[in-house]
Amino acid sequence: MTEREGQVLRAIGQGRSNREIAREFEVSETTVKSHVSRVLAKLELRDRVQAALLAWRLGLVTAREAPEVVKPRGASA
């Protein structure tokens, strides 16, 4: 995996969208989609959820970097 693909994997683990990743790396969303596809293929992952979980398991993401959890409407605290 390339350095950029590793960065994309970490960003996925942080819960970032393709648009957010593109802005951060100053590339197009199409480029990010290509990176995401290559990451999934190289790691034999089915989807972004699996990629995010792997990023956590590998320690690429800390709890501090985790996205905030949004509770569904009507859910009790």
C-alpha cells in the first residue's frame, strides 16, 4: 500500500467522507474514490466500514480522532 493509501485508510477510520478527504489532501473526489477503491482491493475489504474497523485495529486512529456518535431521533440518552 502506498503512503497516500495509508493516509486515506486513516481518514476513513476517522469517519471522513470522500469530500472531506479530498479537501484535506487538495485532490479531487474522483482521486479519493480511486484511492479508496485501491485500499479496499489491496486489503480485500468489502466496504468502508471494514476499512474503518481495520484502521482502528491497526491503531491508525485514536478515540480522540473518532467521529462523534449521533444518536437517532427519538433515542433516549
